[in-house]
Amino acid sequence: MNNLQGKHIVLGVTGSIAAYKAVDLASKLTQAGAVVDVIMSHGATEMVTPLSFQVITHRPVITQVFSPLAETEIGHVTLAKQADVFVIAPATAHVIARLALGLADDMITTTALATPAPMLIAPAMESHMFEHPATQQHLATLRARGAAVMQPGTGHLASGAQGVGRLPDPAAIVEAIRQLLGRGGDLHGRRVVITAGGTQEALDPVRYLTNHSSGKMGFRLAEAARDRGAEAVIITAPSAQPTPYGVRRVDVVTGLQMLDAVMAEIIEADALVMAAAVADYRPAQASTQKIKKSAEAMTLELTRNPDILKEVAAARAQSALLQNLVVVGFAAETENLLENGQKKLIEKNLDLVVANPVPESFAGDESQATFIYRDQPLKPFALQPKSQVADRVWDVVAARLRASIQR
Ligand code: CTP
């Protein structure tokens, strides 16, 4: 689900040198289907022209409080009412102070006072200004009032110095907006644990056994859960996927490490979705030194890794705390997809199995899933983006969680 589609985003741009990056932000939001109304402070107009935003958003850009246009169809009161999220990016130390004080001396601060929409602040400034107690106190005040404040990036600043104060990446700002829009979604207040990636089982310090899992399905699941209001934790084997904004990432390497992490994280969780491709076997003995070649052939001795889902099933049978945990497994198969999926549903005591043919579903961005339920006929889906498969999984989990409350 793209929760930006049709949403009204009011984007306040203030006079930081990073204002040019807000053009990219406006573009990303517009491309995702949001309606973006930009309000520029006087300082911002010195950095970027209003025309840049207008071309990108196909909407008039507001630069002053009492322009004739602003007082008709897109005046501050109208905008304030229409906004689903009010974003200030980049936010200078000056606008942060004015917002904290509740001043209403330009279109951005006036709209901020008038809107009931959640507010997102993406600060950008020189590091001493960001770290100054005045700025920190103002940000604390804004947080206490419910605003979401992003941590600025660290690195090269416009002053030439290195430090904290860079505008967060526009892609991360988009994700933070998606998270805000998801507040109050059907997974609100739920804690969900997702596993991702293919575990690596070391043979020696330079070699390991692994598989082709990209981790994409797990990361799409984490993003989709976040965008429906959940607190999402992703336990991931090595994967090139970047950590989604607002998702807690636990890095592991081996199947045994993943087992420990899953057991620790499910204690207070509402759902576990095991999208990881866990190695079924690991080398019986990992050599501490690099294995040197000698004979023409070599035999590896492997030991079974624990089956994490079976361990979870055993723990659920023992612990009242885990009784209501909804558990979803994946079945990646080259043959007998549905029979094997059904077997896993029963043997691992799952609420849902997402069966995928491999290699088609392994590394790409799309997957052709069939859902195998305990109490309903199976449901095949057409090939679709993994982000959509993720939303269908959360539909099932959310329904299960609702049902367990009613029980
Ligand atoms: N799984 C697990 N622990 C393992 C292996 C797999 O928890 N040691 C989980 C996977 O994350 C997935 C499900 O079990 O959700 C099915 O994984 P899959 O690799 O398809 O099947 P296996 O159970 O390993 O069985 P087989 O390899 O015989 O098909």
C-alpha cells in the first residue's frame, strides 16, 4: 500500500542552504501521488526560486501570509485544514525557535498554529546551532507537543566544517512522513518482529555457506508494518537493503544467532514473520585458520541448524506470554509448492504460510505468492511487488490480532 497516494502534504521550506534538497523531497512526494503545497519562508526564496517547486508540484507556491492568492483558495486556514501532514524541511534554528514559542509571524508559523495535522521537523543547520541548548530545548518542547523530529545527518556542512546538522536524506524524510501517516493504522500499538536475508555459516575466516535470499521481502514487510502504525523490528542476516526509517534493525550472521535474536525479540511481540532463508545446516566445525587446498576432492561435514519456527512453536506451548503471538512462515520451493507449504503450516504450527516458487521469487522485487491458511481455502495471488505481498500478509496478521482480542 502506498499510503502517500492522494494525501495532502504541506511542506514548509525555510532558509537553509539545504533548501535545494527540498525540491527533490517535493518531487518524491508528488511522484508517490501526494498533493504537495509548498510554503517558502523569505529566506528560502533567497536560496531556491518558488518556480522550482511550482514546476515540480504543479501547484502554486506560497511565499507570504497576506498575498491575495493566499487569502483565497489556499490561505493558511484552508491549508491548515486540508493538511494530512505538515512537514518543515529544512527547518532552521530560527523557525524551530518560532514554532516552539508559538509565534505566528509568517505563513509557515501561522499554518503550524492553525493545523491539527501531525508535524514533522527535519532540522538543517550548523552543528553548534543544532547542539546549542536553546535549539535542543525548543526541539524538546516541540516533541512534547507531539511533533516528530528527525535527527540531522553528520558529515560535511555548508560552513566547510564536519559535524551534525545535515538535512536528512529526502528519501528518509519521505519514509518519516509515511510513518506519521500510518499512526493510528490497523497495527497501531503492535510490536512485530520480521526476519530477513540468508544466513551465512562460516567454513573458515574467509568462506561461508549461504543462499540467494536478498532480504527484500523482509524489508518490505518491515516498511509496510511501520506504515500501518506498528513498532517494527527487523532481524536480518547480511543484506544490502538499507535500514528503513523508523524500523529497529538487529544484525545477525548465522542461523544460531538468528535463533537467539528471535527468541529475545518475540517476548513482548504481537507477531513474528519469518521471511529469512535460514541455513538448514552449518559446517560441523568452522576452522579458525583459512583451509588450504591439498587433496583433489574434499568432503564437508555439516550439522543441522535448529529450526527457528519449531523452537518458537515449542516456546509457545510452554509460555502463556506467547499464546497470542501470530506466526507467519514462508515456504520457498522448487517443486510441490502447495503440499510442502501445507506441511510446514502444520509442522511449524503457523497461522499463515506464504508459499513462493523459487528462483522466481528469490532475488527480485516481485513475487507470486500463494497464501496457505489454517482455516480457509488457499489463496493464489498474481505476480505482484513484494511491498503488496507484504500488505496482504499484514491484512491477515491484523485480522488475527483483532480476533484474538475478541476471544
Ligand atoms: N525456517 C526456520 N528455521 C530454519 C529454516 C527455516 O525458522 N532453520 C523458516 C523460514 O524462515 C521459513 C520457513 O521456516 O519461514 C520455511 O523455510 P524453508 O527453507 O522453505 O523450509 P525448511 O523448513 O527449511 O524445509 P526444507 O528446507 O526441507 O524445505
